[in-house]
Amino acid sequence: MLSVDRQRRFDRWLGPPLCRFLTLAHRLKGDAEPPREIRRILVIVLSEMGALVLARPMFERLAEKYAGASLFVLCFEKNRPALELLDVVPREQVVGLRSDSFGQFVADSVRAVRRIRALGLDAVIDLELFARASAIYAGLSGAPVRVGFHRHTQEGLYRGDFINRPVLYNAYQHIAQQFITLAEAIDSTTVPKVKRLVPAAAPAIQPMTLRPGELDATRDALYARFPGVNGKPLVFLCPGAGLLPLRAWPVSNYGVVARELARRGCAVGVVGLPEDRELARAILSASGSDACVDLTGHTKSVRELTALLHLGALLITNDGGTGHFASLTPIPTIMLYGPETPVLYGSLSPHALNLHRPLACSPCLTAYNHRQSPCDGDNVCLKSIAPEDVLSAAHRLLGVNTAS
């Protein structure tokens, strides 16, 4: 798998010359006439799975505004399960990219460009924040309408000038609202694009549709493996941070929270990938309770994880995909932010509480530094959120379930 650092290096060294070439090619060719009718739209989203959840209101707006159009998505194969969970495009209309190696990524990119050009696209929407790879796909797509974020006069990553519906990136608006702005830019004629009034409230998000018997099967599998959690309010903890360890709240703090919740009569389940098992062991050891169980690797897919979250009374998680998948369920959620900000990336769930300490250096993962923080790894922004702060919020969300 291509590491984040290698992806950044490729983007830094190969991206600018390719963007300059595409800019020159489009200038020499000139823009095609905009289509009279938008029938085929490609959405490019290469970010983490959580970004797909935040993009769901945009997909719904596209389906509403261009009711007769076919939607296609270009994404990494690893993100396909999240896209299928959202059920916003048919499976056969997803173009996947593998990133196990640079050679495989290049070969898949060539195949993907050939396929999307053959679609006869009317519009392409690039959801990425200044990453050059996605802009290059947009430039090669053959679509006469190309929408994406643009730096305009801001200092930011150079992505060429072939996006002909450039949208001003706004660091003060939630990214879900900005994605909707991208959708509105397809037919916008203002300068800059889309001078729309953005509602103060976050856009609503539709819940996951459970299949018949799915929740019962999920419950039966959990109780068969861990009968001790049955009959207790179940709190999920998600201590993993995925590709960005800087986003992790200290595992010792999760241990304190697990011990206190177990003392108050809750069952605690530590969720995550199989590689998060060591984190789970540390939390279970700190809890000192049989009511705290290791659920890392218990679910085999994003869908299974999201179905499992339906059984919980509360989720406590680092900023990441699990917290955003929780917004597709009724579970109350506490999400912990530091290197990134809930102003931009907060959960869309009406049942979520986003905790953040605004240090002078936070947020440090931004569109302007390619999410490459200057931090030395001492994430004081997250360490300053005390276990007592999280427990106080948890008690409020759980209500009578944690009364002494």
C-alpha cells in the first residue's frame, strides 16, 4: 500500500508539471461549449472513507437537481465499501483505483482515464482539497464542465488552471456545505462561483437502510460471542487513528474512561481494525472489568461495523471514519478533534458532540499543507481533553444509565 508520505512526494514532484501541461493543452484546445443538458456526471473523491459520508448531502443534491442524469464515482478501491454503504450510485458506475504500489496505481489510472473518457461525460466534480492527482483526472476526463476547488489569489497548492468552474475554498464553512457548493457550480455564472446563502445548520444526512434481519443477526453474533454485554448499556470506544496517528487521543485516557463506565454499570466494547488489537488490550487491562470486551476485527466490513453501532448507547471515538459512519445510525457520539477542526469536519449527526480545544497551532492539518502537520507528535491539542471532560459529556448523553 502506498504510504501517505509517498503519495505526498509523488504529488509534489510529478503533480506540478502534469498540471502545467494540462493547463497549456486546454488553453490551446479551448473550452468546448457547455452541454445543453447534464446527463452524465463524474464525482472524484480520493480522500478517506469519512469524507464520503460528508459528501452524501452533495450526492443527494445532484440527484435532485439533475434527476435524469447518471452519476459516476472515481475512488480508491479501499473506499468502495463505504460508497456502497451510502447507496448513492450503482456499483457498476464506480471506477476504482488500487494503490498497493506506484506501478499498480499508474496502470489503474490509465485504465480509469480511458473508461471515464469513454463515458462521454458532461461534467466532472473534483472533491479534493488541492491534491493534484484528482485535478489531473478531471483535466483528462473529457468533460466540458470541470468543477473543483481553486486557490484563486490564495497561497495554496498549484493545480493548474483547467478547472473551468473554479470554486473558492472556504476554510470557515463545513466541508459538507462546500461539497454542495461544488454541485451548484455546474451551472453557476457568478464570479466567484455560487454566491449562495449557506444555512447555519449542518446539512441533514439520511440514515443507513438496514436489510431485513440484519440488526437481529448483528445482535445475535455479538451476544453469542460476548454474552456478558447483554442487558447493559453498551458504549463503544474507537481508539485507532488510521493513517494519521496524530489524531489519536491517548490510549491511557480511553482506559480511564472504560474503567469508569464499567464501574457505573456499562458494558464497553473496543472497536477497530485487527491492527488495533494492542490498543484494545491496553484499554481492557486498564478497565479491570469483564464488562470491557475486545471487538477489534469483530466486524469484517464497513457495513457490519455500522450495523453494530446501532446496538450501542454511545460511541467515543477519535476524528475519523467510524465517527462519520455513526452519523448514519441513531447512536449518540463523542468525537475528539485536535489536528483537525469540527468547524470543517464535524459529524453531521444531530446526536453528536464534537470536543475540541482550540490551541494556537490547531488545526494543523489543512488544505494548505497537504495535511502534513509541523507537529513533533506531541499532540497537546488532544492531550488537553481530559478523561473527566469526556466522562462528563458521556454521562449527559447516557443520562440515567450512568447514575451512581
